[in-house]
Amino acid sequence: MTGAKTAVEWLASVAPDPEACRWEWERNPLGVTLLPAGKAWDVLILPGELGYPTLDVLTRVIDQLGPVLVDFGDARMGFFVPAGTAARWLGTGVRAVGSGTWIVVPYPGRSSGGVRWLIPPDGSGTLTDPALLELAMHEAAAGLAGNEDR
């Protein structure tokens, strides 16, 4: 559980009161908390139908991805990227969550009823490179378009 504890500490470090956040989060029966984006990371939220193929492309080209969330029903997927990415993101169909916004985050290593980790944080601070994410999205979209033409 050392990895989960490190991940929890890394995630909670962005909270206004990290210790109080961690204490409440560990006791929350739903296993989730709200954390502010834009401090240690931003999140790019893709529709699930694009997110999964994008994740497939990324796992073929990158050894270690940043954390990836998926919501209940797999309708949306959130890739953790460096802070500041949301302010510069221009892509359509992708919600950029950065400074001034909050995101529901599940406790690493524990199941929750809704949002869950596809790739949990390891506490190291590894994030997905937004340029690689964008290229993977283009490849995934091209693959999806190719499948529609058949």
C-alpha cells in the first residue's frame, strides 16, 4: 500500500489543507474527494469513444503514462497533463480542466461507485505529455474515421 499512500499524498498536496483532505478522503465512504486542478496537474477530458483508442495508441508508444480517470459508464476519460496545459489547449471536443476548477478524484487503490482510475497515479508526479496526447488523439480519430468508412 506504499504506492497508494504515496499517490494519495501526491494528489492531496494540491488541496488547500492537504492533511485535512487526506484525513477526510480516507474516511469518505464514497472514496472520492474534490481536488483543485491547475496546481500540480491539469486534466484533459475526452469522450470515451475517443479516449479508449487514444489510450491504446499511447500505451504502444509510452512506457509510463500519467494518471487516467474514467467516469461511471465510460462516457468520459481524463488524462492528467502538466499544469498550464488547459490554458493553452485549443482542441475541439476536449474539455480542458485547469486553474480555477475542481475535479472529482477517487482514492487510489480503492474502488468507488463512479469515477475510477484506469491508470492510477504512482506518486512520482508522472504526467502525460500533451503533445503526445494530441498526436495519439489524431491517430485514434483517424482510425475511428477509417472504421466508419467500411
